Amino acid sequence: MSTLDPAGPAAADIATLWWVMFWGALVLFALVMALLVLSFLRPAMIASIRPIHWIIGGGLIMPVPILIALLMAALLLGEQLLPKPGGVQPMRVEAHASRWQWQFSYPETPGAATTEILHLPAGEPVDIVVTAADVIHAFWVPRLGGKIDAIPGHTNVIRLQADEPGVYRGICAEYCGEGHETMGFVVEAHSPADYATAIGGAQ
């Protein structure tokens, strides 16, 4: 369930953003540690720097370019996670949360049964329509994408894609009561030829 082992394009963007943030934070940490070492090795040099120079250099010049670069990376990669309107719309699958289980239905596939396993066609984007019956839950498949809240009386949509057939784990990522820890689920990505069979749909 590692977000750093992505199996789809949305998860890959999230993993890339994580690494960008990690290296940016590491650069800032290294700069601060270098100043700390200098304060021990060259205390006179550090003491000679005026407070206003610390404020301008340490508070603006040093961190601001790095933080701006991190912000731009977050905006660009975050934008790619949003479903884009227009064009051919992906298949929609409904994910309904209730204490303490998930039910998945396939309204666009005639004859498909409601399942406790989320079935996806591999290599194709799918919009997951997330709803809840009782309290706030959160739908999350770490290797396929980000998480989104399941809110009673409200509909949220997240777009996922599994690059290859396989089995992935999902969880409720919002504490929802005593049974929260049992609210995991399985995602199975199938080849397009096997997908209808997997959900019991008409061939």
C-alpha cells in the first residue's frame, strides 16, 4: 500500500510530488545544518552578521526560492490529478461507504452485480463516484491515486487508473468509529477482455 510504489498515472504524480517535497526539504535542512556547524566552527563570523541580514538572508533569500519551486511543482502535479471535463468521459463506478464496509456497483455495465471487491479495467481511466450512508469515510487506494472523502448526502468523484492487471489494497482513510480498522477493501484490475466477466456483466 505504499504511495511510493505507484501503479497508475495519478499515483505516479503523487509519488513524484513526494520526492520533490523530500528533496526540497532536504536542501533547506542542509542549509540550516551548515549554518549550525558554522556557528560552532566560526562563532566570530556568525556573530558579525547583523540581525537584519539574518532576517533578509535566512528568512527570505534562502528559503523563498526553494518554497516557490515546491509550490509550482505542487500546483502543476496537483492539477494533473483533477478529472478534466470534455472529450470522451471515462467509465463510472460507484463506491458506497457505510459502517463498516464498501459496496461497489457498475451502473454502466448491464447485468453487473454489486460487489465488495472493486473491479477495474486495466489501462483505462475510471471515475469512482464516492458516496456514504452514515458518517464521513474516505476512499483511498494508495498505489492508484489520492484519497477523497465519502460524505453523506454528497457525491465526490476521483479518477483512478491501474496500468497493469493486478490486485491492490484500499482503505477508509477517515476515522469513522469502532469498526474503522476493518474497513479495508480489495481492488482487482483486469484485462479489458476479462473485466465484464469479473463483474458478472453481459458479454
